[in-house]
Amino acid sequence: MHEMGEYDRRACLRAIGAAGAVGVTGIAGVSGNGGATNDAARATQDGSQLSYALQESIVAMDFALAYDFTTNKVTNNVWDTLVTYTYDDPPELTNWLASNVETEGDTSYVYELRDATFHNGEPVTAGDVKASFERIRNPDVASPLSWALENVQEGDDGIEVVDERTVRFNLAEQSAVWRYMPGFVGIGPASAMDEHGVDFGRNPGTTVGSGPFAVESWSQGNQIELVRHDDYWNDDLPMADGITFSIVPEGSSRVTGLSTGEHDVVGNLPPQQWQQVSNMGNARIDRGTTFLEYKLSMQNQREPWQSDKQLRQALAYATNWDQIIENVYFGTAVRQQGPLPQNMRWHNDELDLYGHDPERAQELYDQSGGIDRPIEFIATQGTQARVAVIVQEQWRDALGVEVNVNQMPYEQLLPRIENGEYDIQYDGWGSDYPDPDGQLYSQYNSEFWPPNNNESWYENGEVDDLLEQARTTTDEAEREELYKRIQEIVHDDVPAIWGVLVEQGFGVNESLSFPEVTPMWYWQDVGARVGPQ
């Protein structure tokens, strides 16, 4: 189901891996160094103004296009969603712009809206909710989030305005994961969307949101100014009067800005710079483990992988991920415990990890059919190439397996993956919601071979059936049992060698409070919750 949105975001993740190990992402602003302050720093310490440094420009202000790690840092503060996630670890789904959610039968969900206003002073109504979700489904808008609404019935019967403050969603079939989907869709006024059409939120002056901050000004590629939404329904937010988002491409410049007091919080830093921030004395790294996994995906529809499970298992035991975490991620990642991240509910803790065990690797390799040719590892420069070179050395030293690392630009790598023309590659994926469905369904369902998300080209009919059952039944105990069984099968088949879960970190000035960094940070209003201690 998640073809378009998930694959677009997968391309984003792969591009991140190509550029370098995932680094700190955050808010850049102002602060003192050794007691010195500048004007912006004094403003922040008064709780009035933050400055948020982005590594690159956002795609747009339009909530329908907000589906990457940079754009969402801005738009999450401008748009409210019906539901969102708590700042607990693990995060929990909670009502937000919707004050109450009820189910009617197996396929209808009713949302009651709280008393809220848009940035233009108009009240938030059920008609606005319907218009916002229909914008996601509008093919002219070309939203990468359209996959989230594929289970909503077509036509006017799909989204019903019950009254001014009540909206009903009617699904085509029962779903255990629909409850998460409204957390992706910002709510805007139908009047502004009608006025600006496709250009809504894509040009300065066309954005009218519902979140804790409103757009004051926006210069694409340069700077974005947000100001407090004085009529925001939540009296506790935002914690600052405004945020200035600036584009600061160089990581070293962001670190320098944090040190000198030009920035409050800095982001998108290479992992090797995390310690530098921690040693400043006036700053710290606030960090948390994400759902973002990176793994070695084998092309399981070609030999030698297709018919030789013992060979796949042998290579898993021959891989030393601790070395990769130390030398590529500089300690800013943790070892992933199987096909489902261990920080996600219903992780099967009884599975034996494919730890680094050269003796076991050799034993399994001797029992396998072996490899009679060099293995091609396709990779872009940066993180992928560094991982590939380490794996090349490890497999050669442990088993005598030869690996040819074939580096290429991303534009050449992508069609190779889409056509299955590789032996192994290093890919990343992170669920958009805290449920095993988001991590497992499209990665291990045989209907989702590339150009979709099953980049190991894995095929197991029993797993396909279990994945379908687990996403349709709403019995939580049954779902847990199904997902633990799925993990058992996939773990034993080892279509990929699961590697790391990366950490997300924010370099924060010591004078500021900062929310818990959760695996759902890229769907949360982090900027609205930064303020003086």
C-alpha cells in the first residue's frame, strides 16, 4: 500500500547514507559562550526568540509535501494534526487537534474537534479537516503522503462532515494501523486552500496553518521566520515567541555558531562532531535511538543467495557491527536486534542475535554451497562506501570471500536497485509510526519488490499471509503473536544482515530545555517545546 510515499522517503534515506553517516539534526539559534551573549542570545534566554539552523532548504510549507527530515522540522510547528505522539520513550499516540476519537463498527472512525483557530482567525471546522485530507488525495497536488489514505473510501462517503466539529472517516476495510494515519496530515483552512489551489503553502504568503507558530516571512533557500500563534488552543505552547530558521550548509559552521553563541541548537552534524559539541562547556547533545535502521540487503532472487540460507547466515556471523559503529558512526548508533527495532513494541526478545562469531561463520560456510565468484557490493560515496570497505575486509579475513566494492553516483545506483542488478547493498528504512507494520510490511512482503521497499527481494508466502493478517485484525494480543512469529521466520531466513539503529541528536545550549528525543521526532512539534530552563 505504501508505495509512493515510502519509496520517496526511502530515496531520501539512501541519499543521507550516501552523503555520510546520519548526524545531529536540530534547532540552531543563540547562546552565550563563557558568559558572553549577543542580542539574539538575550532574546532566547528571555523566551522570545529562537534561531533554527537547517542544513538545506525545505521543499515547501505545504503539509501535503512535508515528508523529509528537513521540511518536517519547520512544518511540524506550523500545522496541527488530529493526533500526534507523546514525548515518552516509546512514544504513544495521543489526541491533539481532535479532542476525542471513537470507532463505529469495524471501519469507521469519528473525530471530535477541540475549539481551535487558524492563523487567520478562522475557526477550525470539520469541513477544513475534510478539505485538508482531500488535498492529500488530489492528484494535482502530488502528495507523497497519499499512500496513507488509500484505505479511505473514495468519493464523498469516505470523509463525512457530521457537524461543525465532527468528522467521520469510512474505511474500505478493517485496519489496525489507520489510527496512525491522521498524524501525517496537517489541517489548514478550506478557504485558503480554495484561494491558492495547488500553490497553497508552496510560495511565500500562501501558508495559513493551525499549529503553535505562524509563518511571518519565508525566503526560499535563505530564511524562514515563524511567530507565536497567540490564539493557539494549548496554553503551554509554544515556549518561545518565534523561531528563525536559517540555512547553514556547513556542519563546521553550525558547530562554530553554537560555540560562539550565534546558535541555540545545531543540527545535521557529522557524528565525529558530537563529542566536540559535548566538550564545549556551554552546550550538550540531547540524543535518542530512532527506528531508522541500516542493513546489508542481499538480492535474494539471484544466486548465491536465493537457495543457500546457510551462506546468508554465515555472512551474518562474519560481520562485525561493533567495528562499523565505532569507525563509521563514531558511537552514534546501536546494534539492531533482528528485523524489528528493539525499541518498537512487540520486538521478539527471544531471537538469537547474529553476533560477530567467526567460528560459527566458518562452520556454516563449510556447510553451505560457498561462493565461487566475487560478490558485488554497490554503494555511493560516504557512509555506504565506508561500510562496504569494512565488510569487504571482514568477509575476506573470516571466510576468504571476495567482495568488489563498486562505487557510483546515486543516479546510477538507484536503477541498479530497481532492476535487481546487484549482489548486496546498504539501505536504510525507518517506520513513520510506532507499529511493526510500518517497519515490516513493505520491507518483507513479496508484493513490494523494487522499485518499492523490499530491497532484499525477499519472498516467503507464509510471511506475506501473516503480514496481511497482522495489519487487518484489531485484536492486540493476536497482532503481537503474529508479529513475533513473523520475526522468527524472517530472522531465520536472514534475507538481510541487520546492522544498526542510528541515534538522533540535537546540539543544545545548556541554558535551554529540550524535549525527549523520541523515535517519532520527525512528526513532532520539537521547535515549539524549546525554551529557557
